[in-house]
Amino acid sequence: MEPEIITVGLDGSPESLAAAHWAADEADRRQSVLRLLHAWILLAAEAPDTPADRDQNAGARQIVRRARDEVRTRHPGLQIIEDLMGSEAEAALLQAAAESQMLVLGSRALGVWESYVLGDVSLDVVGRAKGPVILVRAGDRAKPPGQERADDSTPAPDARVVVGLGLRGPCERLLAFAFDAAASRGLPLQAVHGRPLPVHAYTPWGIDPDAEKELTKEADIELRDAIRPWCERFPEVLVQQTVLPESPTRALVQTVFGAELLAVGRRLHRPLLAPRVGPVAHAAIHHVACPVAVVPHD
């Protein structure tokens, strides 16, 4: 069986270089092939023996080669494919997402705020890709396997993979991705579900504790039932359930601090006029500091 491919989209920015490092670590961990992709609509067709001083694609080649040289220093044995595509970036990335195990993109932080700023192309790719898209900020470079921290060979005490679950429909692809990510890293998995309190739970003197307890208990049972088959498939993964009487967005943002990776879902089939990315994924993209995997599912 041929190894699967992990593709990273490059545009020459520090963020895309950080994405290349993250993707290289992931490819090494999974024994996959790393594909370094740069798409440029003006890519020229040239003969193999074109002199360097007449190479119209020199700038595009340099973007890919710089990423290749950097990831080689940490992963000398990694199989790498260098790919230049004469295409609009969005079309090239969507094609790559369909052909790859996952697509990795860089995301820009805005000043001191812990947020993501995505361009139109990146957001469209996240909302239309058929496979998982991982967004990585500059500075969020994963460490090589066995060296998760520069000063310590063991992961931080709170290191984990977090998955946000809505429980309003099947989410098998999201759970498969999250459990696999936790297992491949040797980390625990935290399954987070937020459910707002019903109107009758609010009283003039505050929140009815019995109503809150009942809702939390019910949601906890539903969450346990949803993840039980995956716990059986991945018995080595330690799973923590977190149910909060909050909106799904608030629950996720409150609990993800310190995570190595956050996985959230995106419905493949949404109403015609609805945004391509739902509110939970949108909040994760813009307000979570760790790498975010957006996984499309039915």
C-alpha cells in the first residue's frame, strides 16, 4: 500500500512556513508523504533546460524550496513532493484536499489578539474542502516525535486533543479523525459538548440547580453513547468527557486552552443560504490559539 499524502499550501508567508513544519511533523508521525504545494496562475511552461537567469518561475520555486530545506533539517528522511501548479490558489487547494489525507494551511494572527485572520481563499477552502483542513498559526509548530518540549521530552501535563461535538446528527468522520489524532500522538482526548439551559431553568433568583443538573446528566449520557464505539476501537486513548451548560461555542473556547490540537466538524450538506462554516467552527477558527482541524462530515 502506498503511503498517504499530507499537503501543505505555501504562499511564502511565515504562517505557511509554520504550516509546513506542522505538516512535516504529522507526515513523519504517520509515515506519510509530505506534498509542498504552491499555486500560481501565471506559472509559465518552460523547458527542463531553461537557464536559471531566464526562469520565469524562479520566485515560485524558491517558496517551495525554502520550505523543503527547512523541514529537511528536522526530518531528513521524510519523503517530500515539490509541486507547482499553474492555477488559481483556491482551485488548486480544493483539488489537493480531495487527493490528500489532510490539507494544512497557515493562518495569520492579528496583533496581540488570540485570533485567526483568514483570507477569502482560505475561508472558502475550509468551507468547501472534501477532506480535513488544518489551520496553523506562526509559532504553533509541533515538536518532533519524542521531543514535544524543548526542555522536556514529555508532553505538558495538560497536552491533549480536543474535539467539539454537537450531538445533533452523525459525526463519525469527526470522531474518527479526533481519536486517530489522539492515538497517533499518545495523548488523551477531551470530548466537549455545550448545551444551553432551557428558558425554564432561569428563575428570578438565578439558575435552577435541579434543571441544570438534569440537563447536564442527559447531555453526558448522550455524549457517552456517541463516543462509546470509538472508545472500544481505540482502547489505548484515555477519554475525558466535558459537558457544560453553555452554548457550544462558549463551551469549546473555554475548555481548549493548552490543547495540542482542536478538531471541529463542518456539515457537508448545509442549507443553500447558510454559511459554509457553522458557528462553532467559525469561532474555533477565529478565537482558538492551537492548530484547528475542520473536518467535513454528514
